[in-house]
Amino acid sequence: MAALDAAGEFETIRTLLAPLAHPDYARDLLDDVAVLPSRAGFDLVLTKDAIVEGVHFLPDDPLDQVAQKLLRVNLSDLAAKGAEPFGYLLACHWSPRCGWPEREAFAAGLKADQDAFGVALLGGDTVATPGPASFSVTMLGWVPKGQAVARSGAKAGHAVYVTGTIGDGWLGLQAARGRLSLEPERVAALAEHYRRPVPRVDFGTAIRGLPTAAVDVSDGLVADLAHVAGASGVGIALDLEATPLSAAAHAWLDARTDPQAALETLVTGGDDYEIALSVHPLDEARLKKEADRLHLRLTRIGEVVAGKGVSVRYLGQPVTLGRTGWTHD
Amino acid sequence: MAALDAAGEFETIRTLLAPLAHPDYARDLLDDVAVLPSRAGFDLVLTKDAIVEGVHFLPDDPLDQVAQKLLRVNLSDLAAKGAEPFGYLLACHWSPRCGWPEREAFAAGLKADQDAFGVALLGGDTVATPGPASFSVTMLGWVPKGQAVARSGAKAGHAVYVTGTIGDGWLGLQAARGRLSLEPERVAALAEHYRRPVPRVDFGTAIRGLPTAAVDVSDGLVADLAHVAGASGVGIALDLEATPLSAAAHAWLDARTDPQAALETLVTGGDDYEIALSVHPLDEARLKKEADRLHLRLTRIGEVVAGKGVSVRYLGQPVTLGRTGWTHD
């Protein structure tokens, strides 16, 4: 760690971040680097996501939750690959609003999720910015050699599943912004999902070897499945009515005059951090068994077909999504 | 790569960044992750540095040079460890001023330094920010197992050396800001050093096994040596008059009324990206031979002593540095 942060870079590192350091590889954050021994028989999986105040989190979001979201969006990328997370590098671009109490809260959020997900801080940088705060994480995980799940293995005839529920990310953003008229406990549950999504790390490692392709749902279910379709050279047919919804999302949907349009909003909304995957029909039973074992909802939402792109159906009828770029064939 | 960048995230990745991707491990940037096979007999060295517009680079700095500085400050960290760089993950926090031509320039700068230093893009994220632009890189390199140079091996009696020249980073910042009255070619040379420092990668790998401790000079020679002293549990005695200066720095120094104060400014200024190191007296000859072979200036600037912290002498007399935190014993 080395850079300019007049508001207390060294104090931040020594007091707040050093206690989070990996015991073996982070050199107590006293060095500029982390040194990681190779692990025979394993591949290293790396991902890097950044979040910006006012874009990916709200200016009044508590910084402990921002820290947790930062780790979780990166853990979600590893989960989709079947990788076991173990550590991360962190860049904090502190804005003037990030005083000592805010930094303490940020570190407390990191600590909570380090404990929850079994990761530790390996190194990084802390700098000051006059602009909005932003943060980035490079998350590292291990996967047995050659077993990282690709996006390119989906084939016509494979089934398409998604974990958890879809739409709570988008609804949660509306809830956090105070733009949702639902009962307070539903609003709170949705905002919580937006601020602290739950990456499917355990499921991702448990089903290793089963998915033919997988992706975490960050840009939106349709957009992320389109990445899979493109990388695999296939089409994906999605049944809108099969979209798994939370109780809060159901309550919201029930109050819409156009349920189809409402569902379209949810499947293109993003920030869900579920895993969408394709699986060979012969492996569906094993996949469901693992989900059951982890008490995780798992829903068949469509299938892989010949062609290209994502085609959406609603009650059997083809649908053209309003959002640019996503149309049925 | 996945995030919100309305100004063209996917186009930026596809057109500008995908051509920079590592041919084996980056999955053409079509995936959220990079997958890296373990390398038997080697340790992976990781470092992460961030730079912010208005803090680490100037708002009118050309973005190709900003990209190069970003890679070089990270390469400098690897150089001090004796690591051989091979790839990096990148987070771009684009501000509104980063239109397409600016992004093209940024990518061109990355390309130039990928070729110069033998690294390739492994993955990352590109997001939009309303604030000043900022960027971070996680740089990866290999070092033979157990041979990463530590900061903690300096012992009393070891000699202290530094590569290149000291002070051009600080003078270069003044030059880039138009605050330096020297001949135009000197101003240009100093500004160039500030914008595109030269990381000592070749020297770092060539001398592997020789330094007992090493650090790259980013915070300032005295501050960085203080890190070494602290980690090693020793003191370091520095001879101010031995500080290696460029011709431009000499010209600047000659115009000062108080040369001692001027030297103090240069040794606390930072942004030099040279390697400062300690070495056992028996290894000094081999160290110098490697520097000669690479036509790299290498200067003995002091020695490791019992005690703690960095003590500074000028013409044999103890000096108390004006900057808080750095005083003689």
C-alpha cells in the first residue's frame, strides 16, 4: 500500500486494515505486495469489480454495507465459476465524506464478510479523491485445475436454471431510493437485498462440474444470459412467467396493471447476484439435490436452443423486450 | 468485466481493451474472471495501486501517459521484489471528460507499455463516475519460490544503494505544473519523468538474491527507507550529499540559496520509482556489476546501522528534516 491520502493513509492501514490482513500472504500490509505460493493442482481465478458512489451505491448508504456489497459482487463472480474464494486486494478512493468513523464502519463491514465468506485482505491501496467515493476489489479464488466453469459450454437441449429470486436487485434500488409503495417490512427487505446481496458461493462450489455454462446475474438476467448465449454460440429461450420472485416482488407485481411489462422490468433490472446456468438434462437431478441440500431455491426458467441471443416467451407467446438490444428471434 | 458505464462499457471493452487481453488467461474479456494456472516452483506476487485525477496525475495530462504511469507505478512495486511481471487487472473509473478519443488514447498508452514491459490485460472493470477520473491496477508477477525480496532483511553493516536519480519525481511535478524556472528542455525532461517514470524491472530481476531488503521509491526516499528500517528493526543512516541527481536537478539545485534545504526537499518528495535497497558488503561488487551491465546508475547513499528510523547527515553533520515524522536520532 502506498499513495497519497492526507486524511490518514497510514493510520487507516495500520489501525483499520492491518487487522484484516491475511495471516500468511499479506505481510501485515507493511509491504507493497502480497506473495502467494502456487497451489499444485489448482487454478487461480481472479475477478475485479469497482463500485462508485451515486452509481453503484447511494450517497447515504452506510459504509459498512457498501464494503459488504463490494466484497459480495466480487464473490458472486467467483461463485459462478465454482471457485473457492480466499483473499482480495482493495483500492479505496476515499471522498471527503469518508472521515474516521466512516472508515471504521467500512472496515467493520469488511470484517463481517471476511468472517462470513472465509476471505482475508491481501493488500491494496488507499487514496483520496475530491469526487465521489469509489472502491475496487480484486478477488482471488481457487478452483481445481481445469474446472473453472466457462460461459461457452451451453448446448441446444440443455436446461437453464437460476438460483434464488430475480428482480429484488432492481426493486431493492427503488426501495432504497424511497420510490416503492409497499409495506415497510417489504421495502426494508428489498433495500437490504440491494445493499447486501448474497453471493451463491457455497452452491457454486457444490455444483462444480455440473453446469455447462454459468454466469452471475449482475447486469440483468436477460443481458447476462445473452453473454452465455454469445460465448456458447447458441440461443436461450426464456419463459417470463417462470421467473422466480420473492414475496415482496410478488406483492409489487400484484399491484401492476401489466404483469408482463412488470416481469420484463425485473428480468432486465440487474443487481440480483444469483447464478444462472445451463445444465445437461442428465445432470438436472443432481443439480436440484445440491440446491435442496443447501436450502437454496432453484428454478428452471428456460432452455438452450439452436440460434443466437435470448428469446423471451410469456405464456407461450414470443415477447419483444422494450429495452434496446434484447428482442426475441 | 461487468458494471454500469452508460458512455459505452461494452464498446470500450470490445474495441479498445479486448485487443490488449492476454492470449491465454483473459478469456477475451468475455468473462467476468481470469483463470491462471499455478506455476510450479514460483510464487505469485501481487500489487495494487490506484491513481486519481488531480491527486496523482494532472487534469490536462494526456490519457495515454496516464495509462503508462498507472502501469509503471505498479511495475515498480514488482521490480523492488525481483518479480517478473506478466499481467494485470484494470479498473477504469471514467469521468465525463473521458470520451471516446480519450479512451482510445488510454488504450494506446496501455498497448505501448504492454509491449515495453511484456505484460497483458487479464480482466477488470470499467465504470462511470461523475467525479474526477481514477484508475487502479492489480499487477501480477512471478518470482522463484521463496525469493521475493522482503523489506525486513536489512542488518547493521549493510550498505544502502539507490538506482537512477532522486528528486526528478518532485521536480517533475513542479515542472508539469509550470512552476519551475529552468531551460525548457530541462523542464520537459522533468515533466516527462513525472508523467512516465521508468520502473527498474530488468534490474530488479537481474539482482534477485542480492538485496537483503528493497523498496521502490514512491512516497519519498526517506519515507520509503523508513519503511525498510521499521520492517527490519534497524536504523538507516543517509548521506544527503550522496543523493544522485539528474543534470536537470543539479541545475535546479545550483540556483538554490540553501542547498541542504533543497536536497531535503528532493529526498522527501516522492514519485521517483527507483529501487532503494540494502546489500551485504560482500555482495556490493556483484550488485554494481549488474547495474553496469544494464547501464543503470547505482549510488551508495548510506548504510544500515543499529537503532531505528532514518537518520540523515549532511557533510557529516546530523540533520533534522523539516517534514514531520523524519528526524535524525
